[in-house]
Amino acid sequence: MTITWGKFYGVGVGPGDPRLLTLQAVEVLQAVDLVAIPKSKMERESVAWDIARVHCPANVRLLELEMPMTSDQQVLAKAWQDGAETLLNELKAGKSIAFITLGDPSLYSTYSYLLNILQEKLPRELITTVPGITAMAAAAAKVNLPLATGDEPLLILPSTDDVGQFLDFPNLVLMKVSRRLPEILTLLEERERKAVLLTRLGQPGEQIRWEPKPQDFASDKVDYLSLLLVKKELLGRENSESK
């Protein structure tokens, strides 16, 4: 018996505003049989789905995949394998699937881990990755602040334990800052570096905080969907509206 596989798409839905999806992303979402949604916990709502849903047919079938937020590599590996098997079963039945992800699928995305597994099972022509606008690009645009100019380098980092050694870099984007924000802001203050903190871009609760201070977050944890743009000078602040 010949199997007619469905096609698999990894679709970046951007940072938050549904208007920032690409035309290709919208075309895919309107055409597929299923939309796969990664969720840290099954009972939680999906931010990616909140962004994408306006572009999807009302009767599109949803496929929720639990992808826990943990550092336990065994738990993660099992979740990725289970998720890939679920996707493969649907693809084997001839269903086309759009796996949606915040920002761009190739930058700090669960999609990358599933892709590694699926590429071992599917022909190359059955997999299409649809790029999305990254949170850092949207953040820079929001505050009219270039990420880098001329021959300047740009460094993108998750906020890990060794982040301190990179804080003198000319242009820096710090992702996943919620877990260590007061510590990072203290280090930036000591080195007289300027930063702007952007949270939930294009979503309800959006916030822009220029030169945030570590004491402002001593007791309150910042939202997970936050990043820092770090520059020598924050030119353009006077033309941007803080929220």
C-alpha cells in the first residue's frame, strides 16, 4: 500500500501582533488541515494560537502538543519524541499540518527539536519552514532603535549564568530575561550600559521601560515574553512613547 504523506510546515507567527504575519504564513494557515500548537501545560492558553487564530478557518482542527518548560533533558527528549510521533501519525494519514511558533521558527523554538526528528522520517520536499518576524526586530522597530549599524556586530544571547562576560558588546539582545532580570540589570548598571526592556510586544499588557532599574524588579517577576535591547546610547528615546 502506497502512503501519501501530508506536508509539514513550521510557521513563525511573529511577536504578538496578528498583522505581522507574513503573506506566506497566512496562506499556509488558511490551507492546512491541522494547526499544531505547542503548550507548556495543556490547560494553559497558547499565545501563538491567540496570534494565529484570526487568520485560520473557523473549522480548522487543532492539535495540542505538550512541550514542558523544564531543564530536564530526559523529560524534554520524551516530549519532543512524543510530539513528533503524533505529528507523523497525522502526516502519514495525508493531513497537512502547520506547527505554529512565536517569532521565527529557527530562533530558540521548540520547532527546531521536532524538525530534527521529522527530518529523519520525511523527505525534504514535505517540510517547509516559514520564517516569522522576531521579537528583537519588532522591539527595535517599536522604539525606533536600530539593532546595529555600519560594520557594528550584533550579539543575541539567552540570559544564562555566563551572560556577564558579554555585556560590554556594542549591540546586544538579551532573550529570556525573566529568570534573572534584577541580576542582569545590576551588571548593566555597574558597566554603565543603557538598555530598554520590552514586554509582550503587540499584545495586551505591552510595556516599554527605558533604562529599567534592578530595584524595580526585586519582588515582581517580569513576564516571560520580555527582552532587553542593550546599546551604548539609547538614541530615539525622546521620540518613543513609554507604556
